[in-house]
Amino acid sequence: MLSERRQFRILYRDFLRRIVDLDVLSTHGDIERLLVQFASALGAFSFAFLIFSGPKYAKIPAAVVGVALRGDLDFLVASTMAVAGLFAVLAWNTVMPDRRDCLILGMLPVRTRTVFLAKVAAIATALGVTIVAINLFTGPLFPFIGLPADGGWLAALRSVAAYWLTMAAAGAFVCCATLALQGIAMQLLPYRYFLRVSGFLQLAAFFVILAAWFLKPPHAAPWLPSSWFFGLEQQWSGADPTHPLAGMALRALLGAALLAAATFALAYGRSLRKIVEQPDIQPPARRPRLPRFGYAILRHPVDRAIVWFTARTIARSRQHRLFLAAYAGIGLAIAFSYGRDLLYGASDVYARSLGTHWNQPNVSLLMGGLVLLCFAVAGARAIFSLPVELRANWLFRLTAVHPARAYFSAVRKALVTVAVLPLWMACAATYLLIWPAVPAAEHSLVLAIAAILLVHRGLDGFRKIPFACSYLPGKSNLHLKIGLYAIGLLATASFAVQIEYFALPHARRFAVLCAILAALAAWSWRRWTEFARMPDNWLQFEDLPQADVEALDLHNPPSTPIVVSRAR
């Protein structure tokens, strides 16, 4: 039998790899490369902040360096807490023991204490890497800004230690608070009810963390946790030895750590037996049926099968709901950031000239609806690529007897049904409630045209049935593409919304704007139709890496392809 130390090392490596759920990955996937890409994305955020904020300290007078530095440090503390919270939320389903852990590890001669310590070590390691990555470029430089000229190396060492210890404490507080919330729910509820409530708690925590970061007030607030830990950094670095909020940060960290440790230990002690003995979520006794109007709209059996399968998969799979909520949460948080002017007041004359009254058309709410629509389409399109039960996709392979365009059309209807239509109806109802009827109807029309454009552009080249194809992570420069797409999307949406705001009061201008948008939507529709009706099109069930030998596929009828060898 292996020693307890060897068991700890094996379990530690396994739990560390399972921070990301491996069930959705292709057999050719590279989990290490995927994790490196996520760490690179966090490091890119730190580098971008340093590039945009660092040069100003060389230009401003020494007397006001401390004022500017306090604002940047407050933002860095809040960003570290937000990233640590998102890590805790995304690892929600892997930090607590599940039925697989209980059934496999419960039959082995492994102590519960060893399993518990290995899980804690894996979580601490992943959290530490996250905190280091988000402060990779700012951490070595910002502690030295604002140091007194006669401070010496002791003052510099104190400032560096205060910066990194504060970031570690802030990230640990958010992670422990999230784990404590999950542990309390697990102790109070039976296991099957916990599984039902857990998803809602996870989504609520996700939205709260993002909203707190994007809606953070421009000044320090005593009720905001990021202000507590900013005060702790000021006290430890010596910039403000008597900061009133530093004690609040230490008390909050101690309380969250003790509560998380207690509930986490109980989950690995008393709850292991409860997970085995109690059933998982059971299906209802009466199977839900597609409403009557659904048969009238979805006449083709392929349409009904794929739309209903997509909707039920999202409703049942916590993982896919989380990914969709992640995109929706990012979109909602960005929409909140545009609505800061409505909450705190416009910061400049130009922003005030664009309208900041919530009950009248304004740029903030116009932008909010468009951003939510864009991220809803992008999120649904992204989760369609993640399999739900990859070993069961043989059923789709055997029943794929219709032309490929029939499945592509069904996927389009599924995307509209689960993402576009509910969000558009909610936005239209909200605008009609708070705005006059005419501008609300006009903006709802613009959103409908934009939805047609986004859906057909998003599905152009998409050959998969939702949740029925393996996923290959790490096959492209993900951290670069996401940033470029997000910047381009927000810039385009902001420009379009400002044009729409100035066109709304004038019927002719608005008609011209709608005509341009309709032409773009028609172009995207025609492009997608040409793709769907391509001869010899196919359905994709396996996401494979790029081959070293690629077929040029210059032939029209089936024949021997011309190949080109590509050297490594």
C-alpha cells in the first residue's frame, strides 16, 4: 500500500488537473495548454493596465503621485478580488466532493484527511497562480511608485510585501466566502436539493462578483470589501498607518477562512456518506411535452428534435448553464458599466449631452440592450461546441440521414429559441415600460435586425449539432482572439449606438439606419444560406487537431485529393 505522503501527491495532481472539468475535452485536447492560455490572458490584462497607467507617473508632480496611486491600487485590489471570485465560481463543481469521488475513493484505503488536504492544496495552488497572473506585471513595479526618496531598501521591501500580502488576502477572502456559501448550503440541504440550489447559488455569486467590479463607485466606500483590503494595503505599506478600514479586512478574512474551513471539513467528513446514501436529482414523474404552438412552428421532426434537445440540455446541465451565464454575466456587467452614469452621474459634459435620464432614450440603456444581445448569441454559440455526453453522440451519427442543411437550419432555430427570442422579448418589454412607445418600438426593431445579423454570422461555418461534438481546447491563440473580438465588438457597438441615438428623433434618419442594418442582415442571411446549401456538406462529430498533411480538396466529385506535406 502506498504511503500517505505518496497518496497525497497523487491526489493533489489529480485534483489540480480537475479544476477544469475534463469530461468536455476531446481525446486529443491539451489541458496544460488551455490553462497556460488562461494564465496568459490574465497576464495580458496586467500588462495592458501597466502600459496605459504606468507612463502617467513620469509626468505628474511628485506631490500628487500618492493621490493617483491610491486610485490605481484600489482598482488593482478590486480586480484581484473579482478574478479570485470568478475562479471560485468556475471551480464550483470541482471543489466539493461529488458522487464519483465518494464511490471511487471510498473503496480505496485512503483516509478522508488525505483527500481533504489534497483538495485544499490543489485549490490553494490554483488560486495562487491566478493571483500571481493577474498581478504579474503590476506587482513588481507599483509598490515602488510613491516611495519617499529617503525611505531606503527597508521601505521598498515593506511596500512590496504589503502589496503581495494584500492581494493574497483579498483573493483568499473572496474564495473562502464563496466556499463557505457552498458549504453551508451543502450542510443544510439534502444532497438532491443541494444539487438543485447549487446552480442558482453559483450563478448568483457570478453575477454579484461581476456587478460589484463593474459598478464599483469612483470613491472608496466603507461597505465595499475591496475598500477594506485597500485600506489594509495602505496600513501595511505605511502610506496610512491608521486607516480605519484595515481592521475590517482582517476580521472579514478571518471569519470567511474559519467558516470555509469548518464547512469544507464537514463536507469531506460527514457529507461523504450522505452523498452515497441520498439520490441525485431525479426526473419528474410526468415528462414535459412540447407545447402545441411548438408543433405549429417546428413542423419538421429534425427541428423539433434539435430545438427540444438543446433547450432540455441547457436546463439540465449545470456546466452549460454556467458557461452561458458567464457570457450573460460579462454582458450584463458591461451593460452595468455603461449605466454607471445613470447611477453616479455623468463624468463629463459630452456624456451629459448624450442623455442620462433613465425614463428617456439614452446611450447607456441603448448600449446595454445591444451588448446583452451580442453576448447572449456568443455564449449560446460557444456552449453549442461543448459536449454534454460525448459517448452518446453515436445516436446522432446513426440518425443523421437527412441532408446537412436540415440540421443547420434546426441549429439556427435552436439558437434563436434559447438565446435570442427570450432576451429580445425581455428587452422590448423593459423599453416599453420605461420609455415612450415610439422610441422603444424603434430600438426593439433595431435589436431584431441586429439579432438576425449576429445569428447568421455566428453560425457561418458551424457544422456541429449542439452538444454532440468533442471539444478541442488550446487549438488557437484564445487569449489574443477573445481580447481582439471583445474590443472590436464594443467599439462597433458603441459607434452604432451613438448613430442610433442621434437618428431616433428623426424618422428619415432612422429609416436610413434601418435600411443599412437590413442590408447587412440580408447579406449575412444569404452568406449563411450559401454555406448551408453547399453540395457534399457534412456534420462534424469530432474536433481534431490540424493535421500535418492537409487536403487541398480542389476536386468537385469524390476523387483522390491532392495533398501538401507541411514540415513541423
